[in-house]
Amino acid sequence: MENHNLFSRDTEAFIYNLKVAPIQRMLDFDYICKRSKPSVAAIINPGNSGYHKAFFGTKEILIPVYSKISDAVTAHSHADVMVNFASFRSAYSSSKEALETKTIRTVAIIAEGMPERDVRQLISVAKKNNKIIIGPATVGGIAAGAFRIGNTAGTIENIISCKLYRAGSVGFVSKSGGLTNEMCNVLGRTTDGVYEAIAIGGDRYPGSTMLEHMLRFEQNPEIKMIVGLGELGGDEEYAIIEAKKKGKITKPIVMWVSGTCTKIFPGEVQFGHAGAKTGKLEESADAKNKALRDVGVIVPNSFEDFDKKIAEVFASLKLPAKKEPEVPKLPLDYDAAVKKSAVRKPTNFISTISDDRGDEPYYVGIPMSKLIENNYSIGDVISLLWFKKRLPEYATKFIEMCIIIAADHGPAVSGAHNAIVAARAGKDTVSSLCSGLLTIGPRFGGAIDDAARFFKEACDKGLSAEQFVEDMKKQGMLIPGIGHRIKSAKNPDKRVELLKEYAKSFPSHKYLDYALAVEQVTLKKADNLILNVDGCIGVLFVDLFDSCKFSKEEIDEIVELGYLNGIFVLARSIGLMGHVFDQKRLKQPLYRHPWDDILFLP
Amino acid sequence: MISIPRKKIREYDAKKMLAANLAKYGYDISLEVAKVDEHTIKGNMGKTVEIGSVSGVLTNFIIEPFVEHDNEYFLAIMSQREEDIILFSEKGGVDVEEHWHKIIQIPVPINENIENISITTRLPVSGERKERIVSFIKALYKYYVDFGCTYIEMNPLAFDKQERVYPLGFVCELDDCEHKCEGKWNGLEFPQPFGRKLYPQEKFVAELDDKTGASLKLTVLNPDGKIWLLVAGGGASVIYTDTVVDLGYGKELGNYGEYSGDPNEEETYHYAKTVIGLATNGGQEDRTLLIGGGVANFTNVANTFKGIIRALRESKEHLQKMKIFVRRGGPNYEEGLKMMRELGNEINVAIDVYGPETHMTKIVDLAIKQMNGH
């Protein structure tokens, strides 16, 4: 690459800090310019490494991410630009490191608000190493059809309307980053377009000066005219005037210095600092515009005829028309396409119970704030999220009662035992809990659904209690929800007593009555064949649904899908976690079952 | 408008900070200085004075003991792109400008240690005091670098009978971007420039600006002005203002203002409402409002226009005789411009709308022609 060109169609850059949007914008620009390789070689993201996924046209590519500049430089020695998105606090150290590498030649600093001494130090480092800084406090710049720094020139639509996908004949340099976009638009309308547009940034000491870029433009045979947009303050423009006087710039320059309005502002008093007399040139826009005009720079009378002056000068060059390449159509991003109703796709998931997309989560259409304001209980939340209805208070209270009753049943039952053993093996809370939960099934805690199903079916069919017991016996099946290892008619289960008592408040409890009739039959066979807690909860839930006017189909579905075992799982999780915490609090060691408790057979 | 990070501080603060810190850089200095309140300065405190074209109220005084001294020196340090420059003259005091040719300049390249710079040989001072001045300059330079100064001027600089140094007049300017120095500055206040009272509308916008990450600026230039600006973007707003002035209508310009950095609809609404309020205050014959801006980078033009449209709609009865010009480009500009056109029909106000195919400041020209009855 020629020395006067900072960028070409092969330029590759590092992006310092993982800035997803500007990276994609650079790659999109590459694509419409038909570059063969993406312009982003790698990302430097302090403290992280790996890969970043981005689009290059329709394809997805992986861009390597390094945590250190030195690593990135070693792996990509051909990348000679770093676009530095570091904050004003860290821009100094990262830029300095980049300027001191062998291979990075240009550093663009985006940050605003860098201390001027830091920038001046960077300028001296750059000078020593023969490097170029663009910025700070800038959007960067763009080499049409070749390379784009970050966000320069805005949306792809704008880039296409300004023809920045192919090189024109105008070199443009400005202080303001914001107006670069507008000026690309002006140059797109009045000339054959931009060859390169650089925004040096609005700081007092920009890393590279307007003149430095104009001198590059002068040397570049592809550039036929130079356009500049200066600002009041600083002495940038006087350096251009000197160069023009000395004949270092011969190509036509059209330039305007903004800030001519300051003369009508209520000014700050100048107390006559001696500094103003140390041979410094006048920094007002009017003075600069006049001085530029005096040396033959084409200066309009105001910004209003800037475009006309540019058009005139360009016309006078009588350049042959540029060939217009075909611009590949950039695929729409999915989000943008959705916004425009230009695309549709079937969803993979459906949710009918909750929605977290708004300002607050909703449970079945009820906002969180209303749940809290109106003192919704856990029973209410379960009714909403499980049954998609609000249930009356006697029902939600019953749900909570079941949870209280089934929350724990001592450390010796299988679930608690497993949770305890896992906790003592040093497993975390979730693993220990799961170890306990996984014991829940047909023999432990999982009989609620079956009890509900069998009792309901028999009751609905109008089978007498005796017939039902007889049928089950014929099929060789135990009746789910009947029988207890310890409790009996004489030693009743207190939990069942409590539930039965509460059920008196249900509008209907025919299924419980039916189950109790069955218990009367089974008790004749053995004293411990009582309606146990699983059975009682099961039938009472059926009574509850019946009382709350659930349809037959709804009730069947609930029983079928295993909602009721869910009640047990939910409740018992409370107890299982209690046991896990208890063991961990007591620092219980690894449990090993004693040999003497195992019968070893040959 | 263009914000300048170099900030002047009060002489009192400059002296206090120097006296408290210079010893660390190798020179002991003791300055007795007191800030006083209105009880001590009866008659002057709160008095309005005029300096140049600006009048303002005196609110801060300092009191110092009288220092009997012989010669008055001039000493300054300033920053330039590649070096700092130390300025010194034996002929300081009020007449320094008359003896300008006597000022010597000692450049200190950036990153150079001041100890490696030969000052002694270049200082036009003879006698014992010379070394004292040299070590004072070195300490002061180190302080200058370390405290984020961008300009220091001591005039006059004097020595008392015990050869103690006194910067009798002291100007100090700091780079308020020097975040590393914030601790050392110790809560120092950057005072507002002398003079100029804010209009309530300016205060309101300044408060809005403080509360948001976006940028909202307003300066009232002429409350009876006929041209009013509601312009997006810092750079573009300066150019619109320039163009009004360059076309010879600076006196008719009501305000300078800018909204940028993606303000939300509510902020844009309040900002627009304030500008429209000023623009329609006191008759609206021949008045024009320019809703301008360049081609935005990523700001959604239609979204920002929503706040402005709300403000215009609410003020429709005040806008009936006003002429409004719109020019804007950028993401979603077609929709934004369409909304503006439809609003014109809806509220029956003349709104002329232009996009990026029209030169940015064309609407300034159109507004002036309109004002002149063309």
C-alpha cells in the first residue's frame, strides 16, 4: 500500500472493546463493497478471549477475541489499524500500547473527554514511531469502497445513497464527526463522491491534523480535489494556509470554517491574558475563513453556498464519470424485517401462563404489582400458574394446607434420606434436592394422582364401595391411597383427620365420602388399610375441582397430566431443602452405610 | 455550543491549592489568603460592573496582606501541541504588554523532565535570586503537569524582604477532563463565566440537560428575534446559526440551541415546547421556526420528531401565523417528514418539509426570503 493511503480494500483492523453494533456495521460495509475478506481481523476485549459471531453478508463468521493487544498482534501481523472503543479513562494506555507495536500503523480513538495532556503524549509517541492517530472524540472516517471505521457514515441506506461503496475523487477532512455524514451526502450530490472522509475529532489537540490528511490527499493521484470543514478555535487552519503558501498543496481546496456565529453571542469577558499575545493567531471562524481565502483556498460566503462552490470546482475538473458497480443487496436483519412486516416465521414455543416482555411480569394476565398489592397468596399463584384460574379462598387455603401437610415427613423417608446422603457427600443444594425428589414415584409420595383417578372413576361409574374393592382385588391391584405402614384405625393419621375436617367446608365432598366408604370395606380386612394422606389429598382435590365447577374433561386432564403429584413434589421440596441445609449446617461427614447392616451372600 | 474543557478557576482557589501542594514539588510557599463575605466588603459585594461589553455582579473577593516588594516579574506556563512553554520576564506588572519583547520563552517538550531543561542560563535575572526563581519555576512546572493545568499566569510575581515568593496576581486554568486529578482538586468549583444572567427558559433547559445522557442546549440571543432554531446535532446547530449570521440576519436570530445524543420523546417534547414558547412569545408576524438537522447517523428521526410534533400540536393556536421549515435526513427520515407534513394539514400551519436531497441550510435561506415577503 502506498504511504499516502491509510486504508485499502485489504485493510484489516483490530477492534478494541467488543462493540457488537459497529463491528457488524463494518462487516456490512465490507459486504456491499464486495471485499473478499472482512475488515475486522480480531477483537481485543480486555479480560476475555474466545470468538465473536457476526454476519458477513448472509454467512455467519467467527471473529477471534483476544484479551491482550500483544496476543492479537502476534496472531494477525497483517492487521495495521486499531479502532479503539475504550472509554476516556482507558483510551490512553490502550492507544499507547497499540502505537508501540510494530504492525499497527493507524489508531482511531473514539472516546470523548480525554485529558489533553494524555493526547499530547500519545501524539509524541505516534510521531516517534511514525504512526497515525485519528481522533480522539471522533466517529473515525471512511475510505469509500475500501474500509470503514466503526460507525462512520451511518446506516447502510445512507452509505448507498452517498455512493460510499465505491471510491470517488474527493478527499474530505473535518473536525466534527457528526457532520461527516452530512458532508458525505453533500459530496454524493455535488461530485462523483468521496475517496476518503476523515473526522479528526473536536479536541483542542487532535491526534492527526487536518493538514496531515490533506497532504496525504495531495499525494494521492486518485484524489482530484480536497474539501475541508474546520471549526473555530485552535490553529489547524493556519497550518493549511502555510502549506498552501509554500505550494505543498496544489489540488483545489474548498473549505469552510464553522463558528462564524460566535460574534453575536453574549461572550465571556477576556481579561487580557498575556497568553493571547504570544504570537498566537486569531482563532475566530471569520479570521480563519478570511486567511484561507487570502491564500487561494475556495471559501464560500456561508455554509449555504458550500455545496455550490464544491459543485463548481468539481465541474471545472471535467473528470470522466466513474463506473458504477452493482451493489449487492444486504440481507435484512431479522429484527428489522419483523419491524417492517417483511418476514414471518412459525414459533417454536407457546406460553399461555406468563409473560415477562413488558415492564413487569404477568401471571395469566395479572401484573406482578397487582399480585402484591392485593395480597395474592401462594395458593392463588398456584391456581393461576397451574390451573389458569383464580380459585375461591377455601380452595387456595386447601392447596396451602396440602403443602404444609406434605412439606416434610421426617428424615427417615426415602426422599429425605437420599437428600441427606447426597448433602453429606458434599453435593450442592440443587443436586441434593434432586437426589431426594427422584425417589418420588409409585411407592413414595406418588400415589396422589392414582388415588384420585381410581376413586373418581369408580365413583363416577356408580360402583358400590364393595364392588370397587372386589374389582381391584380381581385385577390383583392394591388400591392407591389405601393403607399405611404404621398408622391404623386405632392410631389414626392426624394429617388425614385435619384434611377431612377442613373438607367439611367444601360445597361438595362426594369423592371423599366415597373413599371413606371404601375405607370401611378395607378396614374389615386389616386394621391398617386406612385412607392414607395421599389418598385423602387425591380425592379431596377431585372434590375441590368439582366444587369449583371444573368440567369433567378438565378434571380428567389434571389427573392425567400429574398435577397432583406436583403438589407433593412442590411441598416436599421445602422439607428436602430443609434437611439439606440442616446437614450442611451440622457439617455432617460423608455417609457410609455399615457393612453389618448389609446381608452379604456368597 | 462547542464545549471547552479548559476551565478557569477562582484566584482564591488557585492560590490555596498552590500553597497547599507546591512543597511536594520542591518549593515551600506560604500564602495568606482569605475569601470574604458581604459583611467585609460592604458596597462592592453585589455591585454590578461592566467589563468590556459584559456586565455582571461582583460576588467573590479575596483579602491578602500587603507584601512589600521590589521588582515585579511575569511568569506563565502554557500548553501547546508538542510542548509546554514557560514564559518569563523581569518586567512584569501592569505594563507587561509594553515590554513584550523582553519575555523569554522556554519550551519544554512533552514527556521531557523539567530537570533536564536548562533554565538558569536563559533567565534574564542576576544575583542570588536567580537560583530561587529557577527552583520555583521547576517546582511550579511539576505542579502544572501533575495538577492538570492548561495555563498558569503569575503577574506580578514578587519577592518580599525575606526573599519569600508571592504570586500577587494569579490566573489558573485546568483541564476538566483530567479525571486523574479530581482527587487532588479536592472538590474545587469551576465558576460560571463572569456576567450574563440566565433566562428562566435557559435554566429549565440546563436542568433538563443535567438529568439526561442526551445533550439539550439553549441560549436566548434576542427574545424579539424573528428566526428561531430547533436543530438536532452539535455541529449542525452551529452551522445553522452561522448561516443566519452569514446571510446578514444575526440580529433577527432568537436563539442558539441544540438537541442531540438521542433524547427520548419526553425530553424532546419539553425542549421543543420551551423553544416554541419563546418563538411565539410577543407576536408571531413574520416569525419563522427552523426544525433543522443534518443526516443523522443512527438516531431514529421519526421517533425524535414525535416529541416535537406533540409540542407543535399543543401550541397550534400560537402558530397560526408562523411559518415552519423542516429539513432532516437519517434513519427513518421519510416517515418523520411525512408526519410533519400531515401535522401541517392537521393543525393548519404552514410547514415546509425537506429531506437530505436539499442542502442542509437551504431552509435558512427560505426563512429569510419568507420574512422579507418573497
